Amino acid sequence: MPDELLQNIARHSVFSLPVEEKKNYFEFKGSNFRSGDFDEKLKQLPAEYSPFLVDSILRVTDYSVEGEYFTPTNLIISGLYSFKRISDENKGYQLILKLGRKFSRDFVSGYEYHYLDYVIETPIYYSPDKFESHSLWADYNIVEDDVMTLSVGGKVGLIPKSDLLVKEFNTKLSLKIFDSLTLQAQAVFSENVREAINYSSTSISLMVFWIF
């Protein structure tokens, strides 16, 4: 087995605490550990793409944890914390906090706070100093049954340091083709700011799950 495969590690776990209906409860959505190469050509750290790239000069280790808390009044509090350690002695910290409310079975919206900070700012990759954004977000389930789930969502927010807007629209589809075969697709269209410059991005992913 190639050394790169041994160096790339990812763990994920999800569990919910058993509770009665209409009670407070906490859901631990996941914990991850990932190690991969820095992509010198794309000038970015490894995320959801393969780290087995040539021309890499840095090594990145990423730890993250995510959870949600639900109340009987349909309030939802969620958070994600991520810590990156880079082989150039840099470190990155990311915090995403959300406060939302479930207004109906299919509609939820609320406020999001996003914080991202690196110990060292470098031109090699995106490493902002105390980046912050404040956003309003919403998610809506268009269809949700035993065969198909279709939802749309988005957010719009402000970056105080630059007085520029963050905008995002996303849609998710889950389709059960057979009892053992499920297709999932997701598309994200966003506008953000890096180094006081607006940029647009589009991300489309497709996954197939086969249960034996």
C-alpha cells in the first residue's frame, strides 16, 4: 500500500442521545481527523478532495468536531470547531456557531457567526487574521418521504472588516433507487471575499451509497 494512503486518515462518528419527544437533547454530528498534502497549484489546504497530489510542499493535519442542541420550543443551537496544524509551523482555528428556530416541519432559519484565524498570514495559502462574518440563513425541505428528499437553503451576511456581503445558495437531493442503493447530489453557489476581493464559486458533488 502506498505511503500516501497510510498518511491519509479520516474518522467520522455520529450518535444521538436517546430522549423522549419534546425534551431537550443533544446530537453529536461528527468528529473528524484528516491529514493530507497542501496543493501548491491551487494554493489551498486539503478539504474534500484527494490529497494525493504531486508538487506538494506542506503537510496539513485537520481536527474538527460538530454538534447540535435542540429544545422543546424548536430552538436549534449548533456549532463546529476546527483546528489545522500545518508543517510550516502555522496553525488555523475555525468556529461556526448557529442559532436557529424551526418554524414548521420543513422550514428552519436563524443567525450564523463564522470566525477564522491563522497564527501566521502567508501568501502561499488563504490564512486570514481574525476573519469574521455575520449571516442570516434558512433551509427548506421541498420534498421529504421514504423515496426522495429535496431541500434548498442559503444565507446572506456581512463581513465587518470589509463591509462586503457573503451570499450562498445550496440544494440537496437524496434519491433511494432501491432499498440498498441511494443517490445523493449537492450543489452550492456562493459569493465570498478573500483579501478584500469578491469571488464566486460553484461546487457540485454526487455520491452513491450501496448497502450490502
